Amino acid sequence: MNNLNLIYPELFIGISLMVLLIIGVFKKNSFNLITKFTAFSLLIAIPMVYINDNVSVKLFSNNYIIDELSSFLKILILGSSAFALFFTNQYIKDNKIDQFEYPILIMSAILGMFVMISSNNLIGLYLGIELQSLSLYVLASLNRDSVKSTEAGVKYFVLGALSSGLLLYGCSLIYGFTGSTNYYIIAENFDSQNLGLIFGLVFILIGLAFKISAVPFHMWTPDVYEGAPTSVTAFFALAPKVAGFGAIIRILYVAFDNVFVEWQIILIFMSVASMILGAVAAIGQTNIKRLMAYSSISHMGYGLAGLATGINEGVSASILYIFLYVVMKIGSFACILIMKRKNIYVENIRDLSGLSKNHPVIALSFTVFLFSLAGIPPLAGFFAKFYIFMAVIKADLIALAVIGLVTTVISAFYYLRIIKIIYFDPEQEKFDSITSNGIKVSLTFSTLLILFYFLNPSILNYFVNIASKAVQ
Amino acid sequence: MDLPILTIVTFLPLIGAFFILLTKGDEKKVNQICFNVSLLTSSLVFILSLLLWNNFDPSSAEFQFVEEQPWIGDVIKYKVGVDGISILFVVLTSFITPICIIATSNSIKFRQKDFFIALLLMETMMLGVFCSLDIFIFYLFFEAGLIPMFLIIGIWGGIRRVYSAFKFFLYTLFGSVFMLIAIIFIYLKAGTTDIQELLKFDIDTKYQYWLWLGFFTSFAVKTPMWPVHTWLPDAHVEAPTTGSVILAAILLKMAGYGFIRFSIGFFPVASHYFAPLIFTLSIIGIIYTSLVALMQKDMKKLIAYSSVAHMGFVTIGIFAFNSQGIEGSIFQMISHGIISAALFLSVGVIYDRMHTREIADYGGVVNTMPKYSIFFMVFILASLGLPGTSGFVGEFLVLIGVFKVNYLVSLLAATGVVLSACYSLWLYRRVVFGEVTNDNVKSLKDINKFEVTALLPLLILIIVLGIFPNIILDTISTSVENVVTIYNAKISLLNQTNIK
């Protein structure tokens, strides 16, 4: 038990979650207080995780791992969630959905994600996923009075439960044929001739693909993104993707490392399908949240392309990709949250027209994010894609690289369309001036990072490389 | 000479753009400040680049003024330098930009501040393309230039500006992604992205063909070669005058430069193999676009198509693989850079007054604008390659170079010269001479001070270069000779191994 200090972050989040829940129950109108405390605890948890950054320890009979990968992703989750809390604060108050459950549910989802990332055991993985998903189902339907929001929640719940069932079924198959749920023992006993094990592998991959909304398990994404309150959508686009990637990296590169050939083709298929669907389906969208959903899908495709390589460069490229993806999405959603006229939030892309006249600075940073999402140099998004494709070509998957790069051209079209509306179209009535400091801080932070990443890419690459070495 | 002069030249416009970004206050005052700042920075860049040219040693084929800084990891470096091939493009870019800025004072009526920022950003990107000695950096600059150009066409363009801006962006991006794949592949095979080292490195013949095609897609779109030239007329027509000038004078030259530097330098075997493809596409391009140009009713579109035809000469000259051909191509690029800039500015002059580009709306302009007509005449004659103007030297050298390789190509290309005389002179006749049919033409005012300042340097340069072509040829000959020697050595090596 002398290693307990390594899971202080989890313990800390768990305890503060319960304490805050009790405060929330007994104190009326405590949304502000609890949001502040939640953000505060998330920020405190960052150094707690960071202290363990250089260790690689297996806990609880090899069933729970704290290593560089988990620490990196956990910091990313904590940071992005803290940002999400900051910049959605105003939105929640304006829409009168300021129940204290919102920050608490986010916190419990984060706890679930921590378990997902660190778990070295199928049961731990399942528990983490369920804790995360159940919190997210409730979050999606946070706006109880809105039909769309409840529908999103129910849809997410039904499909999510199905995918969890498939995941669990896969776990049981794996357990049945290898005799253990521990990743190391699974890796030892995995016999690629055994059809049952391959079925198990496929079911687990399906369950995880659903969580990161990779095609063909993406159907929930556009509806949930559109229906859920924007504050929740922003959160959906950030932390759960990171956790999903963490879980996928660990299970594929630890438990199923010996059967690389079996899952590589699945990953390539999902990656290609996500890139193509994400690029093509987004073209006709008029709702910016729906468009962001498709953009997320295509970005997950690029992330998966890096994982499909099976080499160290691929894993680090994917981790870097997911990091920069999160930064870009923080910025984009901060921009979406300023789309407010006379205290009513608008979501149509048309509403952005003439933004460059009314709010030049915001227009500029939104343009930076969009060009970066499209992967135009010298913005950070280009480097993210560059590393992915470098790994992909190194692994001799030239066709995947060609498809991937051609889809970037297609997806550039719909990002350009937004830029066109911002810059070329006649101006409309101004948006309300921004009062929330959270939005300002998030925008400044992410714009500067995306814009100036190219000055010294080595700093971030250094951390990413350390993280990716942990699973090799 | 420890001063990082190339870095200063490349990034000075960026600093200027940053200053413009910070200006605030009364709109009229801001516009004036922006104009002054951008004119100042771009002139400074021009002076520095002339200094660079002055200190350049033309007797050496090596890269000069090389600067090197580690950047990403151990391999990708920030490395810049110029040799005889690239230095003139640096000078051309820095020469055209101030002229563009002077010319904007008439044509850009709103959001001038943003315009100058975009223009200066554009200048940095273009200079970066020609200076970079690392293919990764080259790609960064090559692609990043799309952003300001997209905005220039889209915000300040004509009626169909959105369509044209999208077409321009997506075509170029589509071409470039294949180049990116090729660059990554080279990096993985050769372990370096340094152009100097790669020029010495022999890339395995079996990969060369695919890699060559990767680079080709990008450069063919940018040149533009038939049949992927269709973005160019749209972009030219809808872009504001300044945008058209930048596009025609410099952006298209990036591709020609890329062909010489990368296609021949890295993949000599593949270049040799694919030369007939280039010849065919270029010949079709020259003849077809010249015929199309004859039919145009829109002045800008006519000049745009003539650009495609003139760039056809550039590509066949490059792939003749002898010193006359390549020298001719470089000369043609420089001279076309000046002439097309001059033609677009001339069209801009009357467009600003009449707000129509239809040829039929003009006629008899000479009656009200005699000075302008002289300028326009010199530019038109230069464009069709009259001896004594710079247009002649390039085309002539190219035709000699190609004749040595394939007389049929040379013959067909020469018909392009005749056709270019047809459409240019016909355009001139319809616009400048003839009866005055349109009442607006009667009230035209002749060119003002600003316009003369923009057009006169171009006019002088066209004639000076036509009479003293050695100004350019002396600078480039050693480097071109070097390119040709290396190419021949590699090809003869290949033939020897094939015989064995």
C-alpha cells in the first residue's frame, strides 16, 4: 500500500466530488460555488498528476498503471475540462441550466476517464467507461425542458448502452479464452488462430470506437452534438476523446500487441471511413455544432491513422494530434459560444456572416482555428497532420496517406465555407459583447498556441515522445 | 557579412504587417499610415535584395548567404540561401510588391488596413519559397501563401470572387498534398530534408517516377499547365488588380522554380522519362490557350490565358535540359513577371475609371488617354515578344534550347508566338484604337502620378532587359550550367548501367 500516493489524483477527485455533491444538496443555488470549487480541484489535480510524470509503476497486481502516457493524457483531460468549465460558465447561466450537477457530473466523468486511461485490466476499463458514459448521458440531457436535449440524451444512452454491451461481451470472450482480464496475461495467452479471441477483439474495438465516434459507430455524434447544450457539446468534443484514445492505445499496444496484423486492418478501415465521412457529410451542414461533430469524426480518423501504423512514431503522432485537436476545439467552441444576439444563442453558420467587421479579433482567431483544423501550414494543425502522415508513410501505408491527404482537401472546403461567411459575406447585427473572462482567456490561450506552435515544435514533441514510449 | 540578410529580407514584411495590425484610430489616418508603412517596408526589402544581388558572386554555383538553425528535431532545419537561380526571383518579388502597393491606392476602396497586412504576409511567404534550402520549409511557405491570397481574392475581388477564391485554394491544395507525400517519402528514404544534401543524394530510380509525379501535380497546378489551368482565369479575373499582379508575376513562378530546383535536381531520371509528357501538355497548353485567348471578351481573362501560354514556354524550356533552355525559361519567367504585372496594372488603370473589363465597352481610348496608350503599347509588344523587349529574349532562348532536343516541339511552340501576336494586337486595336462608341470613354482622364510611378519602372525594365539581357543571364548562367552538368552526369551514368 506504499504506492498509494500514485493514485492521489484519482482519490482527490473522487473525494472532492463527494464533498461537493453534499454541499450541492444542502446549499441552495450553489452552482457558482461548486463550479469554482470543481475548477479549483481540477487545477490542483494537475500538479498531483505531474509529480508522477516520470514514473512507470504498476499497481494492484499489475491491474492499474501509472506511467508517462497516462500522466500526459490525464493532464490534458484536466486542463481541457478546466477550460471547458471556464468558458461555458456564461452560457449555462444565460440558458438557466445552472444546476450544480453540471460540474459534479463533469468531475465524475473525469474520474471515469482516469480509470479508463490507467486501467490495465478489462474490468477496470469497463468500469471506467461506464462511469464516464453514465455521467455523459445525463449531461447530454441536462437541459430537461428542451426536447432536443432530452432526445440527445436518450439517443446517446440507448446507443451507448448497446456499445457497452458489445464491449462487455468482447471482454467476456477474451476472458473465456485467455483465462484472465489482465492485459499482460491476455497478451501472453492470445492465440491468433482462435476465432473466439478475434471476435472478442473486434467487439472491444467496436465498443471503444463508439466512444471516440469513429465511423461506422458515429451515428450518435451529430445528433448529440446538436441536441445537447453547447456547453456540454464542448465538453464532449474534448475530454472523452482523449480518454477513448488512451484506452485504445493501451489495449491495442499492450493487450493485443502480438496480433497487430489482426487489428491493423480494422483500424485502417475505421480511419479511412471516418476521414471520408467526416469530410463529405460536413459539407451540407448548416448548424455549426453539427458541423463540428463531423469535423470531430474526421479528426478521429486522422488520430486512428497514426495508431494503425503500429510503430512508435505513429503512437506519438496520434498523441500529439489529439493534444492539438483538443486545443483547436477549445478555441472553436469558445468562438461558437460568443454567437449570441440579445441573450439568445444562435447556432446557424449563416449567423457568423460579417463577423470580421463586427468583431475583428474574434474573427481572426476563429479563422486561425479553421485553417488549422483544415491543416494549412504554418498553423499547428498542419504539423499534427504532418507527423501522422510521416508515421503512416513510414509504415508503408501509402494508400492510407493518399486518402487521408485527399480528404483534407475535401474537408478544407467546409472550413473555407465558414471563413467565407466570416470574411466575405455582408455584415449582420452585432453579437453581444463578450463579458465572460473564461471565453477571452481560452481564446487567447488557444490562438497563441496554434499560431506560434511552429516556432518551437520540439517542446511539445519531447513530452509526447516520452508518453508514447510508455506503451512500447 | 555575418548579418542574417536573407532572414531579414524574408521576415521584414511580417514585421511591417505586425505594425499595421497595431495601428488604431481614425480610418483615413490609419489608411495613410498603413500605406506608408507597407510602402516603406517593401521598398526596404527591395533595397536589401538589390544589395544582396550586388554582393552575390555569380561565378559560383554554390548557395550563398546560407543560414542554418536547428528547428524540429535533428533533421528539419531552418535553412535559407540563394544561388543564381533563386536570387533573381527574390529580387523580382521584392520589386513587384512595392509597385503593387502603389497601385492599390486606386483600386482598393475598403478595408485597406487588412489588405496591406495580407499583401505583406504574402510577400514574406513568396520570398520564403525562393530562399528556403529545406524542402519542409519550402512546403510551409508554398502552402502558407494560400491563406493571404485566398483572402485577397475573396474579400476584395469581383462579383464571382467566392467561387474563384475557393477554386484557387482547393486546386492548389489538392496539388500540394501529393507533394507533401513525396516530401515525407524523401525524408524517410534520404534521412534529410536539406536541399543541398538532397541535390547530391541519389534517390533510388524505382521511387523517382512516383516522387516526380508527386511534385509534378503540385507544380502543374501552380504553373498552371493544361488541363489543370482552369483555376487561373477565374482567379485572375475576379482578383483585384494587385492580386492578379501578384498571382501572375510571382505565384506562377514558384512552380517554374520548383521544376528547376526539385524535379530536375532530385529526380533527373524521372524528369528525363517524363519530358515528353511535359512537352505534350505544354504544347497543347500554348496552342489551346492562345486560341481561347483570341475568343475572350474580357480583358483580364485574355491576359490570364496568355499567361498560361507563356508559362508553357517556361516548362518546355526547363525540360529541354540544356543551358539555353533553362536560362531561357528563367529569363522568360522574370520577363513575364514584369510584363504580366504591367499588363494587369494597365487593365486596372482603365478598369478603375470605367468599372468594366469588357473589351467591347472600350474603343478609341487613345483619344482621351494618349500617355496611357503608349505605356500599354509597349507592354503589349513586349508580351508578344518583339525584339528589343524582354519578352523576346526568353522565348528566343527557349526555342533555341528546345530546337536542339526536338525540332517539332520547337516548331509547334513557335506557332504560339504567332498566335500571341494575334490576340495581343487585336486586343490593343479594339481597346485603344477605333471609333469612340462609348460615351464614358470620352470623359476618361489620362493616367495620374501614382499610376505613372507604378508603370514607369516596369516600362524601363522591359526595355533595358530586352537590350541588355546579360544583366540577368550573367547571374544565372553558372548555376544553370551546374544544374545541366549534374543532370547530364546522372543520365549518362544511368545509360552506362543500363548498357551493362
